[in-house]
Amino acid sequence: MERRISGSTQLLGLIGDPVAHSLSPAMHNAALAAMGEDYCYVPFPVAAERLAVAVPGLAAIGVRGFNVTIPHKQAILPLLSQVEARAAAVGAVNTVYALPEGGWGGTNTDIDGFVQPLLGLEKGIPTLILGSGGAARAAIQGCLELGLGPVRVVGRSSEKLRALQQTWPQVETLSWAELDCHLPETCLVVNTTPVGMHKPGSPAELSPLSREQLRLLPAGATVYDLVYVPDPTPLLRMAAELGHTPVSGLEMLIHQGAKALSLWLGGKPVPVEVMRQAARQQLARIGDPNS
Ligand code: NAP
């Protein structure tokens, strides 16, 4: 579909470093075109040391809202006039919107994106989160909002695990060595480590859980991998082969984007399927490990 940019076109965008391989521009611009909205979504590469200059600069040129990715998700908090409570609990903002009175408001639609594929799960199911970084924090908040639990987090940094318990005292923390004895009662496993993510030049097929460990899960457990390159990851491929229910991290990416776009457009429904198709096409173009 032909895009017309005119003097009245409004700007949305993404700040991060790097942003060149982001799927968000393709996803958002496809949805905006399908909706006939006179907006354009632009990736802005912003180095860490330029963040404090870039954020007021985006306001000065009238940007309506923007996404935030690595390395700015935490660093942006002090530059915002308002931060929603759940984003503050997670300690990260991925979506920023212009406030009517000036300044920026921040929220975390990674939490909304994370929960969307899990909405059909029963409450109160034992859940295991692998990893204790930024994505784990969004996943914990999402699991608790869904009423899942007990929620256990496996990490290798005792400092990060202690910090998680300070925010969410109800979460149990484990070392990787303690993992196996909890697998037989775990109905949902979420990988928030980058293990399994394709790296150029690396032929290794890595997975945060072995086939033997996946076999310990109850039949039909849900296995959710936040990594989505390759799609499916080795973890999800093995989980499907063993009869578990795989959930791709691409769904989280699509739904965090849909929630952000709807927010910027004043709560309008957005075409999620258009965003999914655009993300998949872009991933096939840039994310195919064999390309
Ligand atoms: P992060 O803050 O760096 O956290 C990564 C976590 O994984 C840390 O706890 C780290 O442990 C652990 N880890 C790293 N390598 C490990 C290994 N070999 N074995 C065991 N643990 C390991 O990164 P993040 O921002 O949370 O992102 C994590 C992954 O989620 C990335 O692949 C990212 O692309 C993906 N993600 C996907 C979405 C989506 O929309 N689908 C959204 C956000 C993130 P240490 O703390 O000990 O280093």
C-alpha cells in the first residue's frame, strides 16, 4: 500500500541502540496503513549517552509517542513526568506517550504482550521463570496479574534474585541446580534468558532446558520462549515434539506493539493480524538464520 507523508503526518517511533533489525517499524506502519491513520513510525538510533538530549528533542519535534528498547528501558524512567505503577514495579518502560499538559508518560506494554497468549490458562498453576533479568521482571508481574502461582524464578545471580524478592516477596527463587525437582509440578515454563537465540556465525542449537528436563514436565505443560529468532526456537521445537504446548515470544512482541499503538491512538482497536503478518514477513527477511 502506498504511503503518503505530508505536512500533517504525525510521528511515532522507537529509540534504542541498535534499532536497525527491529520488527516494530514494519509492524506499526502496516497497521497504521491498514487503519488509514496519517502517522509514520520511525526507528531512531539513540546511543546511551544521548538519551537525555533525545527525549526532550522528540517532544520538541512533536512526536506523539515512542517505544523504548535496549539499552534505555530503565534509564528513561527519570526523564518521564509520569510512570505507571506496574512499570515502576518492573523498573522498566517500553512505551512512552505525550501528555496533554506536556512532558512524557511511561508504561510497560511488555507486561500486556506477555500475558496475552496466556489468558486461557487456569489461575493458580505452578509457574517457573528461567532467568532473572529485565524480561523476567515483566514476566513475573504478568504472571502475578494473571493469578498464576506459585511463581518460581531460576537465576544464576543471587543479587538479582534478591532484588526480585524485594519487589515481589511472594516469588520463590531457585538456583539452576535446584530446578529439576520442581519440573514435575510445573504447568507453565517461561524462558526469559537469551539462550537459544540465533547469533550470526553460531551453528549451536542451544536450549535452556534439555529434552530430558522437558520430559519431566507434566503432559501438556505450556512452554513459552520469549526468544523468537529462530522461530521456533530449539526449546519450543523440543517441547512440541514431546506434546507440550509451545508459545512463541513473537506473540509477546506483537501484542506489546498492539497495546502501545492503541494507546497512542486514543484507545482505538488495532489490526493485530496485520501486525502479526508484517512481523512474520520482516522476520523472514531479516531474521532467518540461514539468510
Ligand atoms: P537481560 O536483562 O540481560 O536478562 C537475561 C537473563 O538471562 C539474566 O538473568 C541472565 O543471567 C540470564 N542468562 C543469560 N545467559 C544465560 C545462560 N547462558 N544461562 C543461564 N542464564 C543466562 O535480558 P532481557 O532484557 O531480560 O532479555 C532476555 C531475552 O528475552 C532476550 O533474548 C530478549 O530478546 C528476549 N525478550 C523478548 C521479548 C519479546 O517481546 N518476545 C521482550 C523482551 C525480551 P545473569 O543476570 O546472571 O547474566
